Amino acid sequence: HPLTAVIHTAGTLDDGLLTDLTPHRLHTVLRPKTDAAWHLHDLTRHHPLTAFVLYSSVAGLLGTPGQANYAAGNTFLDALAAHRRAQGLPAHSLAWGLWEESSELSGHLSEADVRRLARSGLRPLATDDALELFDAALGSGEDVLAVTRLDTTALRASGAVPPPLRSLVRPAPRRAASERQDAPGLAERLAALASEERDRALADLVRGRVAAVLGHADVAEIDADRPLQELGFDSLTAVELRNQLVAETGLRLPTTLVFDHPTPRALAGHLGDLLGVTGGQADDALLSGLDRLAPAVAAVERGTDAHGRVVARLRELLAAAGADSEVRTGPDPREADPAALEAATDEELFALLDDLD
């Protein structure tokens, strides 16, 4: 029987960040995609084919984290379909999304991975639905088709609509400039909090983003002092966490963020430093406490034992702050009235000598 159709379904994965790719990792993914598809095209182009179907992926059309090599291979398939059509040859490149039925390509995905894809708007296809769409695609006049379930509500909420989908999914409405100016930013909201509340708010923010990336429904499951890698983070989830924190804070953060600051608490402290709400600023709670003490200190009667003890304690605190030589609590003793010196007690004279030191 003559050969009348070719369906190329081969593919393999070797996911990782772009900076981690090597020639070997590229070859592993591109060989079954680009090499095999090109050989099939070259060897069958003189056959009277009625169908030449390439199994591509939405990774090539939309981009998916950590799949630069896989996206490149599938984009080649889309280009090959267009190339064949330009030569008058049959071709369809079907850019599949996730199927519900597990395969060698999707069997490694965890529930958290599936939920992460769902947040980007990609929902699994039931096998029966996928096969119906396969038949419909072959009856279309398009050389490249995305074949996937798309949750437009989730995609819109994500705030990151890929350019090819912007005619299908309206972005969330932006607030008016006046409204944005009136609404306090994250740094401003944090700066209004006392130190302990600020630290807790930052830690809760990070824990909430960590829970979302890992697919935990309850932020209480995230221990602020447990290393993120022990919680299940890898290079891909680390990038997703970085992206979520960029959106939350408006900061430019490196892809190594999670590995440079390995626990949620350490990461929260780093964000606080970058936002300018921790480190280098006076502690609000401490200043409030000193303000409350000021009237009581002023009420202590001068010349009494209590006054001497209070002054001595305040000097100790100044020394602890490294400011004992910068701040004096009274007039320079070298300018004291001689008559006052004559009337001074021994304790007061020794106190004056301490000030001279």
C-alpha cells in the first residue's frame, strides 16, 4: 500500500534554565524533534502524501519556564510546516498543550506542576477531546494550530498574557494614574509598621508566594526558617518565585535569589533591605519606647541618689550605642560655677570627673 500520511510524534525533555543548557542537552531534545522531522520531510516529499502532521507544543508558541531547548525544537516544527505549505506540500503542526492522560513527556509532573500550569491558563485536555481536535485540525487550512484548553480567567488574573493570546484575552484593567499615586506602595505600607510587624509582614508575604508556587493551600505549611530547597524548590520553581516577588515588590531580582537567601525569613530580610524598610533605619519600636521614658526621666529630682543612678544608666546605654563621646546630658563640667563646686557632694564631684574623662 502506498505511503499516504506521516505523523511525527517523537519528543523528549531535558528541562533547565537557559544558562544551564549545554550542547549535549540541546542535542538530546532537538534530535528527535528537528533531525527526525527534517528526515521525514526530505524522504517523503516526493510521495503523494495527503497528510504530514507534526506534534509540536505550546511551549514554542507561548514559552514555558525552563524549556528553552524544547521550545526551540517545537518552533522548528512550526516553521517546517510553513515551509512545506509554501512548497505546496501538505503539513499541519499541532502545538499541543497538556493532556490529562499521562505520557512519557508529562509523567514527571507533580500536582504542584499542574497547578502552576493552570495558573498560567493551561488546562489538561481529555483524550477524547484531544482526538476530536486532531480530526478538526486536519480539516482546517492552517499550517500551525495551538491545541489546548485555555482558562482565560486564570490567564487574565496572572497578569502575564503572552503576545499571541492578547487578541483572545483582555488584560486586567489598569488603575488610573491618580489612583496609583494615592494607593501606598509596598515599601510605604511596610514603613508605617513597627519593626516586629514589618518583619512579620515581609515573612508572610514570602511564605505566601512560596506556598502558591509549591501548590500549598495553607501558608501555615511553610516554615519560615526551613531551607527552600528542602521545601521542594528547584531551578524552575526558584525562577517562578523570583517572578512573583518581582511582581509583588517592583524590584529587579536575580534568578539566583532563592539560592543566595535560602530560607523564607532570610529572603524576607533581603527584600526589606532592598525596599529600604530595614537596616539603616531607626527602630520605630525603640524610639517609641524612649519617647515614653522621657517624661519619667525628666521627673527624677536632680541631686538625689535616684537621679545619679538614672544618669549612670543612660550613660551605659549611650556607650552601648557607641555615642557616649558624642552626647552629653548636661553642661560642660569645666564651665561649672565655683560656688556650686564648693556645695557639691562627693558623689556629684566624682560624676563631674567622669564627664571630664
